[in-house]
Amino acid sequence: MSGTSAPTPPSRRARGERISSHLRSGPAARLLPRLAALNIVEGAVRLAAQAFLAALRC
């Protein structure tokens, strides 16, 4: 056995934790609470429902 060995890759858990912490501190994490406060998704669903009903009337 030689004295030099290849470094072991990080475990899946460590890698997942590193990615998770990066996502929590990224720009999307800062933007999501603002979007939630504006109810963007609720407004988009309402608009889609109105467009669907308008298409049925024609």
C-alpha cells in the first residue's frame, strides 16, 4: 500500500447540506418572501381561470 491515497468524496448528506445552505442564502431565497407577500401565484391562478371561462363563452 502506498502512502498517498485519493481524497474521499464528501458524503451525500454533507453535499446536500452545503447545497441547501447555499439555496437558503441565495437571491431566490430573498425574493420568495416578497413574491409571497404580493400573492403572485393567487393572482396568476385567478387570471388563468378568468381566461378559461372567457374562452368557454365564445
